[in-house]
Amino acid sequence: MNSSKLYADIDYTFLPTSYWAPPSDVLEAALRNVKGRNRREMIRDYYEADQLEYLHPDLLVASLDTEARQSLGRY
């Protein structure tokens, strides 16, 4: 049995552009993979104040390591 034809009604060649489309704006790009409600809110606040370039780049990573998370939690 050919696995690419397992379900006759599925177009296996279809690739939705939304999976690979670039972010529509700077805020979406900054928030795309960031985990953590507090950091996402902080990024939004900086963006709304037109100060996003002043936010430390380490805060824009997807996940913080334990030390960075604990350090940020002290403030």
C-alpha cells in the first residue's frame, strides 16, 4: 500500500503558507516563541512604549534557563 495515498480525500502536496509565513509585525516576531506570561507582558509593554530595542536580547529567547528565570523573578 502506498502511504502517500492512504486517504484519498487528502491533498498531500498542500503546504499552508501560514506555517512558514514571516511574522506580520515586530511584536508578533518578538512574541512568536517566548514562553512565560510575565516575559510576554514585558515585551508587549516595551513595544507599546516604543522601547523594544532597549529590552535585553536574552529576554527574547524561547525559554530562559533556570538561573535567568530565578534572577528575573527577584525583581
